Amino acid sequence: MFLDALDVSMVGVALPSIGHDLGLDTSALQWVVNGYILGYGGLLLLGGRAADLLGRRQVFLTALVVFGIASLVGGLVDDGALLIATRIVKGIAAAFTAPAALSIVTTTFKEGHDRNRALSIFTIFGATGYASGLIVSGLLTGIDWRLTFYMPVAVVAIVLVTAWFVVPRAGEDAAKEEGGIDFTGAVLLTGGMLSAVYTIVTAPETGFTATVIATTILAVGLLGTFFVVENRVGHPLVRLSIFKVRSIVRANLAALAIFGSYLSFQTIVSLYLQNTLDWEPLQMALAMAPAGIIVAVLSPMAGKLIDRFGTAPMIIAALASFVAGYLWFLARGGNPDPNYVLDYLPAFLLLGLGFALGFSSVMVQATEGIADHEQGLASGLVQTSLQIGGAVVLAVTTGLISGAATDGIAGYRPGLYLVTLVAAIGLVASASALLARKQVVAELG
């Protein structure tokens, strides 16, 4: 969790420097982020089931090695296309490490107070990684952006050694689900998800070209066939009835809204502060660091708050905080001579509060009531929603703000309106579900 958050935040800060050094414009730069999302979002469901079927420890350690190698190669290349290729490979590796890591946590701790507390600690590491990534990337990018790709390699080495001794071998065979791997389903799902994510991140930039139309048709055909196959095989890759659990569906929608809006907001702020206001990378990193710091400070309380109030009210409060933060930046962030404390800090603190309240709550809601042998699947589903949300909103945002660097804040406003709308839709959907549930309980009472 620390490593994934570290990598995302470091690349976000380094984007302008990468673009300048390798000659990449805004539309090409989005692929440094979306290449990662393509591999990550395209294979997360497969990664989650692989953890269930092959063993979480084995999948986690193997994929972690691939992640480290891809990061090292990314720092060595001098070509934009090769850099994007390493990001895709890195995303593929993360598609296996992320659900394996989350399912290791959820199967180690019993559902309820213990798991809620464990997921709160899980969130702390994400917040610490994110905040650390901002500051470290600000320092390293000032020297050479390539150092931001070498830094995760050192973290991978530490995690590998630690996980080798800490993640238990005992019970690994018992943790595996009985039955063979659904290879047909794996091929159909992987091909369909990769085609869908490619279409999602490409169409807003290029329009419906022949390639986009072809990948759209391919995605629909492969995923449609996948759903037919999964209803007929004895040991499906994805048990489709899991989508009948409404709380899981709501958690995935909330994850899409949270990460979809925030990833695009971070990209907008990074480009605006560095390209338009000529801030140094370290200035930008320190400006956004309070968001990560407040998550690290407040996340330990999340488990107790979930125990007391439940996940639904926590998610609603989180999305409301995100909406308020985006609105504040829309209202105050465009001052040509900004006062950081008044114009920027309140927005970043509200976003940090949203993550502190929402991330653990989404993870708890997305995995509660699911048997241990399907925790990888549930973990893969919610993290797929995170990445698909990020890919869709970022792709549309990039199209909206293309060429905005010379237009001041006005050029970025369409993107800011979009991220605010996405968070607002997530808020309305979550609030409506809670209100509907309360109405049913009142009628039954």
C-alpha cells in the first residue's frame, strides 16, 4: 500500500519534468499515468482471483519482483514510448500485488472490529506513502526525475525481505480455493478489460477513430462472452452472483468517484502550479503534503468510527468533504497572487479528511460478508473500480484542459468542474442508497 501510493504521488509531481525532458505534450503525458492504469485496471480481477487460486503469498512476492524491475527500467529509458511501456508492465505487476496484499489483511483479521482496525492501519501506510512521495519527489525531481523511478526499487527490496519473513507460509495451501483455474474466463476477461480500458483512456483524446471503434467492439464481444462462460463453468474466475450484494456495488461506485475525481485533481494542480505559476516541484509537493499528513493523523480513528457509525455514513461524509474541497479550489484557487493558507490549504485539508474517512470505509464495505476464499476477488473488484474511475475521469479531464498552461486557471476550470461533478454524483448515489434503506426500515418498523 505504501509502495503503490508512493509511486502514484511521485509520478504526479514529476510529470512536467518528464514531459520537458522527453518532449511529451499533455496528451502524451497522460499515458505515463494511464499506461499504469491500463495494466492495473485491465488485470486486477485476474490478479485477485490468482491470489485466491494460487496462494496470496506466492502471487504477492512474484509480482513485487516484476514491479521493482519495471521501475528500474523506467528510470533508464530515454524514449517516451518505452517509458510508457514500463509503466504498463508496472501496472500489470501492481494488479497482482494490490489485491493479494489487501486479501492477506482481510483473511488474517476477523470481520468486525479487528479487520476495521487493520484496514485503518492499511490506510495509514497509503497516506504515509502518498505524503512521502510528494515530498521525496519534489526533492528528487529537482535533481533528476529519473530518481523518482529508482526510489521505488529500494522500497521493493525492503518489502520483499520483510514479506518473506512476515507473511506466513502456514495455511497457504488451505487458503487456495479448490478447483482449477478457468483459463477460458481468464483470457476473455483479460482481453476484454485491456480493450475496455484502452478505449476509455483513448477515446476522449482521439475521438472515435477506427482503432477505438475496433477496441470497443472487441471489449464488448470479449466481456459479453466472458459473462456467458462464467455462468456455465464449474469453477468460474468471477462468481457473478457477488454483484447481488448491494453493499459491494455501492462500495465500488464510491471508490470510482473518489479516486476518479482525485487523480484528475492532482494532475490539474500539478500542471497548474508548475507550468502556469512556475512553482518548483518541491513547492508543489509541500503544498499538497497536508492532504497526506491529515490522512495519516486521522486514519487510526477510522476503525472506531466505522464500528460506531457504520460504513455508509462514513462514505457519505467523505464524498461531501471531497466536493467541498473541490468547490473551495474552484472559488479561491485561481488567484494570480495566491495566499496558500487561505486559497489552497483548506481544499487540501478537506481532501485529506475525505480520504481519512472514506478509504478504509470503502475497503471494509467492499469486503464484508465475503468468504475468505473470495477475498481476492472482492479486493480485485474494488481496486478495479478505483483504477477504472481514475482512467475514465483523467482521460476526459486531459482532453478538457489540453493547452491550458497559457490560459491561467480559466483553462483548467472545465477539468475542475468535471472532478467536482464526479464527486457530487458519488455523494448523491451514496446518500440516496442510505436514505432508501432508512425508509424501508421505517416502513417495516
